[in-house]
Amino acid sequence: MTHKFLRQVLRRQTEALGFLNDFALLLYGMKTDGEALISRLKGAGRQQVIDECLCRYAELREQDYEFGRALTAMDEDEWHNLTEYLVRWHSCENIEESAAKILDDLLQTMYTNGIMGNFITPLSLADMMARMLEPMAGEVVMDPVCGCGRLLVAAAKRCRDCRYIGMDLDKEIKTTAFFNTSFNGMTDVALYQGDFLKNPGKEKVDVILANPPYSDDIRETLNFIDRMIYTLKEEGRCGILVPEGFLTNTINGDVVRMRRNILVNHSLECVISLPRKIYKPYTVSKSSLVLLSNQPSLPGHQVFFGDVPEYVGPENEFSDTVYEQSIKQITEAWKRWKKGEKDDFWTASLEEIKEKEYIFGANHYQRSKYRYVSQQGRELWERILKGQEKLNDSVYRYFREDSEI
């Protein structure tokens, strides 16, 4: 069934995130005991429904979050339409499968409307990071600035048999992450409200995925990277989205020293340059994905570089999904390279990077022999080949008919 009604209500809310969490609470009750909640929705007031859900499910009370503000602020018609929506949804949908889809649809609505984009990593990027880091059974996986939990969910889709940890400063968005991970079937996950920079915790982890919120102060980037490396186990690995300034700044001595530390004392695995529009419409910003491991580089170590081409199609059709094909190509190339397959991959040695003042910007090491073909370029090439085949067929038929005459 359509979620258009929910998207319309969400866009009208003055506290959209509050509405999202209140609605997710109802979804949680519906998913756990739908018949009981349906009967309460038909007879009880909205605050009573919320209170009964909190009383029934201890894990919701543990969120330490004030539910109900957005739902109690709805007018009677909106509340009636919302309850009718839930009743119809319960009767015709697979609740276990669709709760996660509904929540993600609403999260995407908030992203595309610029309501809470700083809490959401684009789906294509989240999937890319999870595939390149590839969590393995038994590992501890962390997102120290988890937002709504999209990176944790992407990692769990790659491997369910891990223990997941999420942390965020914002109590409200941490509650959203609880619902997101729960609806996606994640059972071994711990979510905390806190400042990772001030208190990263004592536990060491195997994998870190992070899309930190950066300010204009480059020191914040340095602090995040330093804390993440500190939190990794020996030989642990980390994928972090960083602003372009961290990769190419040669004036700030602290930035250069941090890059040198990564290159010399740890192991820089790859740098993938990302298009500015991948965060659009929330923002337009140049960044890169950096993968590193917490172990010294071996002699002869090479760093893998890649570049996701900028989308050049119509603006009104823009979505981060247009980058899926290019991202898939880079991810597959990365996996082949990690397996030691021979190909003209786009790489650079530690010596080359040192000579360039430890610059990590991918375009500084671009090889003319190797390019990732954009989706638009691939489609154009396929059309040219099909046109060539049609032309060959026409020429063949012409000469065959001419010879028969």
C-alpha cells in the first residue's frame, strides 16, 4: 500500500523527527502484537495508546525518550487517518518485512526535503562502505556517530553474526536508530547516547564505519580519525568519510602529520573520491571515502584509488541511486585487487605518496591507462554498439539482395 499519506503528514510536522519516532513506536507495537494494538487504537485516546506501548515494552522505556509529543499535537482528522492507515496496513502487508521499508521511506523523505540530512548517509554510500569493509562473523562493528543507524543496517545486511555498537550525541536520533536496527532484524546491537570524541569507551572493535558531522574546523576531522584509530583492535579496519581538505591540505602541519601517521604507522588501504552531488539535495560537498587498517604497512604496499564520476543528468531526476552502477564497479575492482588479481588497477606506492607531501587526494595519482566508466558513458557505448550491429545487418541484407537480383 502507498505511503504517500505518511510522507504528506511528515512534511507538515513542525517536529518531523518526533513524529517519525512516535509513528515508529506504533509500528513497533503493531509488529510485536498487532491485534492488541488495533483494538487499543479503535477505542483509546492517543496518549493512552502510547503509555500502554511503553508499559508493555521495556525496551522502549529504556530509550529514555519522551514519546507522544508529535502524535498528541495532531488534529483529529490526521489522527483518524493515521489509525485507519495502520489498520489497513496490518490487514494487507507482511509486517515483519514492511516495517523497515516504511521507516526507510520516511527517512528518505526527510533527507530529500532537507529535514535531517545530517543524520542520514546516502544508501549508495552506506552499501559501498559495508561491502568494502565486509564484516565477518564474530566481529564487533561500530559506528561512533550512528545517526539513524543506516551504516549499521548496511553492515548487518552483509553479516548478521556480528555484534554492533552505535553511538550518537542526540537522544532523539538515537531512538530512531533503535527502531531502524530493530525493524531490520538486528538483535545483537547496543546503542548509546554520548560524545565519541570525549568518551569513546574502553572496548576495542574490529570494524568502524563512520560519516562524522564536520565543521569548518579541520581539527574536528583530525580528532575523529585519531579516536577511531585508538578504538580499533590490532589489525582492525576503518572506513570514514572525510572532507577534501583533509586529503589535500599541505599548509596545516597537524593535517600533514596525521596523514603521515596513517601512512607510516598504520596502513592506508584505499581512497575513493566521491562526487559533490552524492549528498544532494541535502548538501553539495566534496568528500572521499578513506579505508585504513590498524597495522603497519608491509614493504611494497600499494594504495588503491578510485573515483565515482559526477552525475550529469537532469537535476529533477537526481538521486544518489544514479551512482549505484559506478559504485558497484569500483567495489568489484577493489575486491579483485584485494584478491591479488592482475589488472591495470589505479594504485600508488607509499614512496609516491610521500613524495607528494602525503597528499591522499585520488586525482593526484590518476593513471591514464585505467578509468572507471560512468554509467552514462557505458550506456552510450552500448547504444553505439547496437547501432553498429544494425548498420552491419542492413549492409549485409543490401548486398545479399543485390546479389540475388
